[in-house]
Amino acid sequence: MTESDQPPPSPGSSGAGTLSPEAGEIAAGYAFPGPALDLGALLWDGQCFPQARIRIPLGMLNRHGLVAGATGTGKTKTLQLIAEQLSANGVPVFLADIKGDVSGISAPGQGEEKTTARAGQVGQQWQAAGFPCEFYALGGIGHGIPVRATVTDFGPVLLSKVLELNQTQEQSLGLIFHYADTKGLELVDLKDLRAVVAFLVSDTGKPELKGIGGLSTATAGVILRAITAFEQQGAGDFFGEPEYDTGELLRTAPDGRGLVSVLELPAVQDKPQLFSTFLMWLLADLYGGLPEVGDLDRPKLVFFFDEAHLLFSGASKAFLESITQTVRLIRSKGVGVFFVTQTPKDVPGDVLAQLGNRVQHALRAFTPDDEKALKATVRTFPKSAYDLEEVLTSLGTGEAVVTVLSETGVPTPVAATRLRAPQSLMGPVDAAALDTAVKSSVLYARYAQAVDRESAYEKLTAEQQAAEAAALRAAQEAEAAKEAAREAHAPRAARDESLVGQVMGSGLFKSLARSVGTQLGREISRSLFGTSSRRRR
């Protein structure tokens, strides 16, 4: 039995002092009989009461949640604390490590003075412990097993978000995906997508979309430029094969603890829209592959979106609808989603309404905008015995206002809480240790090496080359027939026309001259004139 499985002491038991009636009522709201995660101890009237434990029922973690607060208030440590206890209870966890400081969850913590002091304040029996981890990296950029997706599986809605396309361009991209799918043109990587776009605005490809709306040259140009800019940011590495199987996130360790999958993102933290949208792909792919299970005694997986405001910034209506639907429906598939951000207003209202568990760290009110955000945050909480505006601006680091769903799905009373200390290392592990962990994983051999198989680019290139070769043969045959006809009717003197004059005046030469920009044209010109290629330095 884990520590969080132990029954909580009664709200009136000894500790920092006797609970007032108001505090006792709050504490009673968290005295769940079933398994639960311990967040910390109740704060009331300036005192911490270790006997009043603030907890989240394990079975309610698939009702989603929000961890919010100003920079430096302890959001990441709260994330780490929840992830540790989920793993200890056999629940797999996914964490996005934006700043590179979550990898420490794989190593035992250090019993520093602050840690032991915090443990004593909240009645925690602290013991250093590391947890089983897999480390991933988008496309292999940075330390981690490469995570890749095909362009087809990523889809036009998510890709439009990353490419920052407007609604019209997004619809055109959807049309391009539809065409590629119906014609069996696999969109594996970005060069496949670029090849299909270029084909559909060529003389040969334009008729293909006339019956379903067509693709304007201007819109195609915007999409192609966006793809090029995207690739220049290094995004080409994220699309390809072997595609990552998101089912790997549901594994447990041999000892029964949930596996903590850490996506290392420091190497791409200057591309926020990319990694936030890629996280959404992981979640959407999970949703598509999991069966309906209803309410379980514990979730199959809990997924943490750190820096969640980046996911919603500049999002199109279609993208927001996709997120809202996924969050609403994935609960029934046993997956919980926690968004980690600065204020609740960073999350759209329709999504926020789905988040049943709330851990709100301190907010600052230095400016009128801060004051407005504070008031808006207070309005998102149930009625409380606290003056929440005052409490939220006076909380210390590692303290938060909490409300969760009880085992019956009813919101618990709002509780100011001093949070427990994580048992794992609160900081990054050594780079060498991280690299060793990555390369010793059974998944490394499966995903490390990229594969470039025949797909849309190769198929369209082969078709284009075949068409050019057929056109050239037809031109040669036609020219030969014309030449034969001229020779049959011309006087003998005309037949002695110099070979150079015949060649220079022929339609074949003119055709070749027009294609001199292509490799094929250059090679044929060299064969006619005996020139050799020169390498330019």
C-alpha cells in the first residue's frame, strides 16, 4: 500500500492545532475513503494543519485538471508531485519537459533542509525515490527517443495551426489532403506535401480539383512558402517514419509502477507553436486508438500540457473545436488531461469547463491587467470561506488554492494548501545519465533510425519523368517523320544543307533549348555538341 492509500486522519485529530468549524468542514470534504493522491495540508487563518490532508481521488483524475499560477510559484513541482504518485499507483504519465528540469523525476531526490522542513510542516513521511521513465525528443532533436508523425496522420487542421494559415488556406489544405488520400499518394514527410501542392497547380494537375473547388495559385504559393519556412526551423525532422506508436505511453514498469514518459523539449522551446501542436497530435492520436471504457477506478494515462497557453495562442476556430471535442470525449477512454499555464484565462472557456480538478498557485496583481486576471480567476472557483483575492496574492512558493471532484463527482470545498515535496530530484539529471537512459531503452532501436520509403514525392517524380520521356520520344518521332518527308520532296542540293543548320533549325533543338534548365536538357545538349559538364566552385 502506498502512502497515499493510507486512510486520512480525522479532521479533528492532533496536529498544528484544533481546526475551527469552517476549517473542519473544508477538511471533511477531502476525507475520501478510496485511494487518492495527497497534495498537501490545509492552510487556514495563517496556520498549516498537517492532520487535514488535501487529496484528489484517483478515480477522478480522468476528469481533467488545471495547474495555474505566476512564474516561479511552483507549478512544475506540483506537476512532478502528482506524476510521482500516479506512477506509484500504477498509472502511466506523460510529461512535456519545456525547460529541461523535469528529467529529475527519474532519480531520487536529495533530502535538503528545505525539503525535510516542508515534509514536517505537512505531515509527509518523505523518502527519496526515483520513478521509471522513458525520454523522448521531437524528431530526435535533443536527448530522447525520436518521436515522429507522418503528415497524413498529423492532419490538415493541426498542420494549419503550425503553418499559421487562415481559414481559406486551411480549407485548401484540407482539399489537398483529400486529393492525396483518394489518389493513394502517401503524405509521409513535408517533401511529399510540397510535391502534391506543386502538382495541383501545374498544367497537368489543375484539372484534378476542378470538380471540388480547385486550388488557386496564390493560396498554393502561401502554403508552399509556409512549408519552406517551417522546414527552415528544423521541423522537417518531426515528420517521417517510423511513426511513433502512441500506445507506448500506456506501458507500466516491471514492478507495476506507471511509466513516466518525458518529452524533452528544451532544444525546440523557441518553436512554441510546433511543440504545443505536436502534443495535441499525441493526444488526438491516443483518442483515435483507445476503446471506450467509461469510469475506471484509476485512469489509463494522465497527460500534462505544460505552457498550455502556447497551444491556444492564435488558434483557428476549427482547431479550438478539435481540442474541445478531444478533451470532452477522451475522459470516457480512461485518459486524464491536465493543462499547466499561468492563468485560467489562457484556456478557452469551453475547455476550462471540462477541467474538474484545480490547483491554483499565487497570482500577482501589479498592473490593471493583472488585477483583471485575478478577479476573473476568482470567479472560476466555487463559493468559498476564503477571501480568494487576498489569498491568491499572498500564497508562498509551493502553496496553492485547491478544489477537486469528490468520488461522487461533486466539487470539494476550496482549500488553501501547503503542498508536499516531490520525492524525486527537483531539477535535471546529468546529460550523460540521460543519454545512457535513452540508448538503453528497448524503444531506441525501434525508432532511432529514420526511414524514407516511396511515397507521394517519389510517385509524382516518377510520373513526371515518365511523362517528360514520353513527350521527348513523341517529339523525336514527329521530327524524324517531318525530316523524312522533307528529304523525300526536296531537291538534291537542299539535301546537302549543313548538318549544323539542320540541327539549329529543327523543332527538336528548339524544344531542347527551352528545357535547357533541366538536367535532361543539359545532357542532350552536351551529346549534340560534344561539350563536357563543368563543376562550379
